[in-house]
Amino acid sequence: MSATLTARPAGGPATPPGRVPRRRTAVLALPEARWAAAALVLFLLALPLRLAGAPAWAWGPLYALVYACGGWEPGWAGLRALREKTLDVDLLMVVAALGAAAVGQVTDGALLIVIFATSGALEALATARTADSVRGLLDLAPPTATRLLADGTEEVVPTDGLSVGDTVLVRPGERIGADGRVLDGASEVDQASITGEPLPVAKQVGDEVFAGTLNGTGALRVRVERDAADSVIARIVQLVEEASETKAPTQLFVEKVEQRYSLGMVAATVAVFAVPLLVGAAFTDSLLRAMTFMIVASPCAVVLATMPPLLSAIATAGRHGVLVKSAVVMERLGQVDAAALDKTGTLTEGAPQVTDVRPLPGSGLDGDGLLALAAAAEHASEHPLARAVLAAARERGLAPAPAADFASTPGVGVSARVAGHTVAVTAPTGFPTSDSPAPEPLAAVAELEAAGRTAVLVSRDGVPVGVLGLADRLRPDAAATVAALGALTGTAPVLLTGDNPRAARRLAAEAGITEVRAALLPQDKVAAVREWEAAGRRVLVVGDGVNDAPALAAAHTGVAMGRAGSDLALETADAVVVRDELATVPAVVALSRRARALVVQNLVVASAFITALVVWDLVGTLPLPLGVLGHEGSTVIVGLNGLRLLRDAAWRRAAAGGVGR
């Protein structure tokens, strides 16, 4: 075990390991957001004027600007769709809003315009932020690298100018500039951004290294084996983009019949207007009947019947720490029938913990004494294992003794002078004597490693005195979450991880997972997801790292852990567990299923009202105010029904694993 003393590059702080440098598109940089904001501000100015009884010249122009600012873009998009011989609901909403204004319902039409403009702006923002994160991922690789020439001199070159066969020098604390293989040197490399492994990996001559990963304390000479465009980081970007583009188009339930309903309604409205004219009816009466028909048959009633349950579920999930990015995502969450979970940072807390403290017979130390000795030697180290040892000592109230002559050897461990003795904390293979350790420490090491722990030897003056076992600790709610997801989907969850198979199997056994796929690169995780999707499964993927992002994008629904999640994972995922409470994942799936059930109820109610009002308008004479009242009344009823999911009781029932009423 060695220290990973991370040098900060000049000019600012280093990007934390495994995190993508952050790029953010400003909200108002998007034209959709600017138009939506303008429409909303104008609406908020006009509404109080009209409610206060101000003259029409005061609020009329403001409402006209609302229609123009918020409606021109969806209207234009709808007209372009007409050129492709399709009719989308956005154009119908604009027409319905204009129709409402034509019969005096100016405020209602303006509100509809504002809602649709805001929805379009949010969609554009989500798309832009995802693109930001994908582009930012490339910043993990450093812009320059130190290339070694044949005469032994060095030159600093752009990393995209490196060629296969070049040799680069990677100094301590630097990020590796290209995928390649170690020619000389030894160090430990933090590969969390690629494989998700919680601990740095020892690298020696012949080992493979990846662009964008962080070197530890040793210097490495690396032979470049892939061009920048073919590096693992570049392939992750490509995988995310491809998965996002090829993901099956998603629609809300109501949108699945959008084309037929929209075309039918337009044709029926024209017929309701034209047929009476042909048989001699008055123009005004025919127009009024047609406008009434269009309002009572308008799809906005069905859309509003669909949205409140989903939006209420989104709001309730948000209050309890789960950010669901859209109504489509909330609907899709309830459709999943298989689950795959990442290991490090998802099922586990993402940092090693001391699990075992075993003093050896004859050492004269108890558990506290062994831990205090190891903590004293590790005090100057920044290696994750060293931090775990120091944290364990603090938890026991142990104060490390002063240490001197600290030394770190990459891939081996650390040593220091403590109270006149040379104390070493090393990997079992790096025991710092020519003599083999006694059978007792070897047996303890073998037992800990068989249990999936990382074992380190503690020696004093060259004599082993104890063994420490460390492991990434399972989240307290991991086993319950696995069981709940299995019950909801009807299929046991699968573990997908880049970690080594032994540690993965040990962790899976603790969490109650039987199927494990370990040592996976990002493309392997995507392949697993696509394999299940091809078999007809709707897969929920839960992860947190850059290496999980392609699988999150490819899955039916992706959920990212928010506290330690990489920016790319957070932007790519469909939902984010903001508070890092894993148990909220099955809860939000159950809440989604309840929301979908309420959507069906609301559609039945809305359809019943629409049918009754349409029949009345066609076979009798439906007064326009009564038609508007019936239409709005049905909207209020279904809206209130959907708002039931705003209650905390809805979340409690979902968290209990049911889809209660």
C-alpha cells in the first residue's frame, strides 16, 4: 500500500478523481427558455390587471404578446410537421388557445400557451445539459502530455497529437494522457472514472493504463497504444451519445393516440361547421357550434387529465430526495421489470472501511494498540486505505503517536519511525524483509482475502505484528432495496461492476444478489443492458460513475446516486437520488405505478365527460358557457384526483413497497 500524494496542477485546483469537469449551459442562453420566460412574465402582468377590472386596452396587448412569445415556436414547429404530413399536439394546443381567445376565454388560452412554452424550455434545457456533460467528459484527459524523444529529451505536446508507439512520461499526481502500457516505473493509479474501482490500482511494467486516470506517487513511462479518438474515455462519450440517440422514443400514454385523435378532432370540427352551413344554418350559429365542439373535444382536457398524477408524483418524490426529470420518466419508472445495480458508490458507500483488526500472537499488542501503531505510520499518507485506518483509530478515540522518516513505495506500502521502531504497513506481497512471513499472518491474510477483504500487514522492526482487513462497506439499506426491487419487478436484481470478481461476489452475497457480472468496462455494461432489452425486458439501471453513464443512457430508465455521482451520470440519468438514500429507488418505482393507475382513472373520467359533451353538442344545442363549464369541470375533477399523490401518505405507502390508494 502506498500514499497517493496528488499534486495540484498550476493554475487552479484539480478536478476530483472520477469527476467530470463541469460545463453548464446557462438557462437563458437557450432561446426556448427566453421565450418561455417572456411569456410567463407577460402573463403575470396581464392577469392581475384583468382580475382587477382594468380596461381591455391595459391587459389586451399583454395577452397578445403572451400568445406571440409562447406560441410562435410550437406553432411554427407544428406547421413544419404539417409539411411532413403529421399533426402534433403542440399545434392543436396553439389552435385551441386561439379558439379559446376567439370566444372570450383569453386567460385560459394564455395559460395553456405558458404551460406549453415552459414545458418546451425544460426539455431543451435537459438536452443541453446532457450535451454539456458529454463534452465535459473529454476534459478528464489532460490537454498536454510529456513525450520522450529517442535522444532522451522531453517535449510537451497536445494529447490529441500523440501517436501509437510514442512514449510519454507521467509524473506523480498527473493525469495519464493516453491509453497505453507501462514500460518503466511503478505507481498506483486511480481508475474510478473508468472502472469504478474504489481503490487505486497498482501499476507495474506491462500493465495497461487509461487516459484520464490519475497517477499516484510513482513516475511512469507509458507507451501509447491507442489514438485519442479510440481511447476508453472517447468510447464512453460515443456510447453515451449512441445510447441516447437509439433509445426507443418515449411518449406519455395519451400521446400514443395523438395523431389519430388530433386528425379526427380537426376533421370533426370542420364537419360540425360545414355540414350545417350546407343545409342552410346561419353562419354565426355554425361557427359557435364548431367552436364549442372544438373546446369540449379538445385534447388538452385529456392531457391535463394525464399530467397531474405524474407531476404530483414528481413533486412528492422530489420532497423525499428523488429528482425525476420529466413526466415521461415518471411513467417509465413504473414499467420496469428488471433491475441492474452498480457496486461502488451505489450498493456501497464508496470508501474503504476497516473491518478487521487482528493482532498476532506474541506481538504484545491488542486491537487498539495495533490500530494505533498502523495509524501512526499512515498519518502522512493520503491513500484511501490510510484514510480508512486513521478514521478507524479516531472512532476508537486513539491518538496516533508522532512519526518520522515517512517513506512510501508505490504498489508496496508505507514505513515510518514510531517510538524508536520502524513500522511498516504493506500489502502482503510487499512485506519488507527477505524472510517469508510466519504462518500466522499468512493464514490471517488468506482468510481475509477469501472473505473479499483487502488485507494489509503491519510490521515492527521487520517482524509481523498484525493484519488489518479493509472493505468498501455496504449501505445499510442495500439488502432491503435489493429485496424490494426484486419484489416489484418479479426478477432478482443483477450486480454490474468494474470491480474484481472476488470483491463483487462477496458484496453481492451480503446484499442478497445472486447474479454478478464483474470486471466490466463501460461498453460491457451497455452490452449487458442491451442483451436484456433485446429479450424484451425493461431494465432499470442504478449507478453513480462516469463508467455507468453509457448504461444509464441505454437502459429503459436510469437512476443516478446524487451525492457522489459524476456530473455525466447525473445529467445522463432519468432520475437522481439527491440524498443518496438507496431505499428511495424502489419507493419511486412504486409511486410511479400508483401514478400510472391514476392516469388510467383520469382518462376514463375525462373521456366520459368529453363523450357526453360532444354528443350533447351534436344532437342538441350545448350552450358555449355550459360546454366550457363541463370541460373545465372535468379538468378540475381529474386534477384533484391526481393531486392525491401530493400527500405524504402516498410516499409512505410507496416506501412500504405497495401501490396503496
